[in-house]
Amino acid sequence: MDVARLRDGSRLGTPPPRPHLHIHAVGPRGDIVDAQGHFQRAYGVEPGDWVLVRPDGYVGAVVTQHELAALNDYLERVGLRAGVFAARAA
């Protein structure tokens, strides 16, 4: 899954790393640049919002910074636990 955040350059409040979860920042200082504002207009998101994109490319959720705890709880419930990484075979 991918989580994209519209932001102004800060990564405060970023969800903790999880296996199979990719976090991308959208904005002038992000790794995804939406220069024409298409993404922002299409999904009605504001700076600081988080967008959960399912593996099939569909938007699963849009949450505000204030709802980030609920997003983290959801990710835990679906098995994407923070800080749990498989050990590499030696």
C-alpha cells in the first residue's frame, strides 16, 4: 500500500515504517510533484492530509492530520504492524 501526504516540506507525524507500506510526499518538496494541482483537485485533499492508496491503485482512505491515529489503528488491524520486519535469511 502507498500512503501519500500533501505537505509543505515537513514530515512530522509521518506514520511509522511498516513492511509493504510505501510513504510518499506530494508537493513542491515531495517525491511526487503535483505542479498543476490535478491530484489535489481530484481528491479534494488539503496540505497535511494523508491518502491511503490500495495495491490495486484505488484510493482507500483520505484522512486529515488529526485523524492520523485512526489511520495507524487501521493499518495495525489489517496486519501492517509498525516496526515488524521479517528477518533476512543469512
